[in-house]
Amino acid sequence: MKADRLMSVLLLLQARGQITERELAEQLEVSQRTIHRDLESLSAARIPVSAMRGAQGGWQLEKGWRTHVPGLDEAELHALLMAQPRGLGNPRLAAAAQSALNKLMAAMPEPMKAQAAHLQQRLHVDPTGWRDTGEDLSMLSAVQDAVARDRKLTFDYTRADGEQSSRTVDALGLVSKGLHWYLVARTANGMRTFRVSRMKRVAVLAVGFERPARFDLAEHWRASTSELDRKRASYRTVLSLTSEAARRVQGWCVTKAAAAGAASRKADVGKIVLHVDFDNEREAQFILLGLGSTVSVLEPVSLRQWVEAEAREVAGLAEPA
């Protein structure tokens, strides 16, 4: 494990140019004391690492010194070929990803190269779904440029509710979620997330910006999406469902088994009682009508009455004249 960690320290130094012990410790999830000992071990092995003192200090490799990346083991090769995203549906990104993979394949030793070719013949990644996502990624390359060069970005934006506005932001990072791309940016009103497909007239400005100290894109995304999930669960219900209907609902919504109580005592025999959180009442109505007789509403009463009224109306339409 220490040898792997030493190689990770070395590769981080090589990639960053200069990095502090604290940053290394956070990246590798060990103590600063451990990192300090690792750096001393590298120095003792005649690898030219040196400490820079002062507020802007840290550790760095001697200029021009490089190391070779070690070969992939079998598990890493499998992960690379099976997990790489092929550009997530964007032709330019897919071409770039394939080019990078081809270069890596060319640098592999012959046995590993043959194994990779063997796997590629047995794997195909189709990044498109059965239905068109409707994602317009024509602005993605400009957004990437701004993010890569720490430049301000201006664009017209259309929100999900149709409201339009013009924005000027500090482009901090890009996030790919499924087949969708999002820009995480700093605005005059704080941190915001913008869907790239809703951006038009994108322009990269000549002026740059200073990134927030210790900004972690992955951590920011986890925190913001967790908060969004918490806010979205705004319409709560108690449902009595067949096991198959319960399985389907659990794949769509946030659910929790209902404790024994008044609501659960009203459930039909053989059915499962769940607390189910929907985004809103309209979503609940749409899903429940689709489930038909496999579900009944225990709470709230207003939703149960609405479903019953809709069922009576459908039954009336079905009766012969």
C-alpha cells in the first residue's frame, strides 16, 4: 500500500507542479504526518523533491524531471474500457475520448494491448437512450473553454419554467450527470448551476477571475444535489400497494415503510403500506392513475377523493350507451 501511495504522491506532484502536504493528505485520505514521511522517503530514494517555505509554499519536483506512469493491471484495464463514457453522446467529446484511449492503447506493452483488443471486441457502449434527450450541446465547447481558462462567461439562459435572463458568471466547473451537462458558476447572488442545453449566445470574455480558495467541485455538487433532493420531496402521501406496484414506485420516488398506525390499519390485505414523496400533487395524480387498481391512497384525503372521482368518471365513460 505504501508503494502505491508513494506513486500517487509522485504523480500528484508531477501533475500539480507544487502542492502542500495538507492538499496531498486530503487527496490521499491520510494524515499530514504520513505525507511528510512519504516525501522524505521519496527524497531518500534520490527523487528530486524539495520543500518551498512561506505562505505560498509547498512541495515540488525539480523542473523537467518526469516519471513514467506504471502499467495498468487487469482490473484497471477492465474498468477503463467498461467505464469510460465515450463522450456522453456528444460527437466531439466522443472523438476526443477515443483518440485519448487509442494513444493509451498504443503505449501499452504487447500482452496488455492484446488483452485490451480482446475486451473491445466484446464491448460496445451506446450513449444514446431509446428516446432523444433533446439536449442541445452546441454551446458546450465554449463553456469548456471558459472553465479551462478561468474566464468569465456571458450567456442568455432559459429556466425550466420558461423565464429568460442574461447572465455573466465565473465559470468554475462542468458536471456531467447522465446525458446532461451542467455549469457550476459563481454569480453576483452566489453559487448557481446552469444546464448547458438551456444556454444560448454564449461568449467567453477576455477578463479572468480568481477561483474561490479550496473550491471542491465534486463536494459542491454532492451538497447542492442533496439539498435539491430534500426540497423536491414536497408532496407526501401514504399508499397501499401490491408488491409489484411498490417495487415500481420505489424506483421512481423517495419511499419509507409506514409504521403500524391508523393509516396502515386501513390497508388492503396483502398490500404494502408506504410513505411516498412526490415532487408535487400533479405528479402524484399522474403516477397513481397509471398504477390503476394496484394502488389505493390512504393519505391525504383530498388525493384519495380525486383518484376515486377520476375512477368513477372513467367507469362511466366505459359503460355502454
